[in-house]
Amino acid sequence: MFTSSGPSNNPEYLTLDAQLTSLLDGEQDLTSNAAQFSAFLFETIADLNWAGVYLVKPSKSGKGSELLVGPFQGKVACSRIAFGKGVCGTAAQERRTILVADVHEFPGHIACDSASNSEIVIPLIKDGELVGVLDMDSPSLGRFNLEDQLGLEMLAATFVDATSFGR
């Protein structure tokens, strides 16, 4: 379940949700669905330079969990992100969507790609458990707004509902 002010009623996002539902229909594999989801977002959402998922995995130190990069589209990315670090780690720790108009003003921002100027990160929660985050970056300042947040939260929920996270 996602914390937002309600589902998207934007016709463009409703169409994208129907397309994503069809794309993922009958497949539950995490790798396949995450790869398809990332490519779908990268190809259908304008003005992106990165779209993908980070998945919750045991930390390398063996103490707790962290985010590990999963399937994505874009330039190479940070492999591991600690909870509470950067936009992704903060969204994971707080279990809430974080929309950042200018990443250079976000305290502790992790600059995996210097071309990124705005970002949205949506926690992926299945059966009450955090399984990862959806991360999308844009080279444009202020690229994402509340309408995008609601639409992307809907798409993220469709991805989560269609996917087995192997717990």
C-alpha cells in the first residue's frame, strides 16, 4: 500500500497502467517483471535519464538490510544504498514517496549520475513488507509533480501486485 492523496485519475497514467497490466499478465518472476517495468517506464515516461528498481537485500556486512540495484534503464548506477542514505535510502527507511525537484538541494543526495537534477522514489511494499524502491531520475529540474507521483504510485502498485518477491 502506498501513502498518497489518492489514486491517479489522469487518463495518460490510466492508459499506462492498462498497458503495464497487460505486459506483466501471467508472469510473476521478479527479474523478468522488474526488467520489463524499468524498460516500460523508460520508454513511456518523457524526460528521464534513469528508471529502475532497488531491491531490499541483506547488507554486505550481514547486519540489517540495504538496497541493491536491480533491473534498470540508464547509465550505470550505485550498486548498494544504505537505508536512510540519499533519496532512495530515505524513501525506503521512511516508507514514503519522496519527490525532489532539485537533487542538489537534498541533504545527503548520492550523485550516481551527475546529469540527474530531479528524482522521485516510491517504496515498493508487498503484504506490508518493504521489498524495494522504484527510482526515476530526470535531467530537468522540477520534472516530477503530484500528478506524476499519483500515477507512478499506481504503476508501482501494479508491478508489485503482479510480482512474486520470493519471500
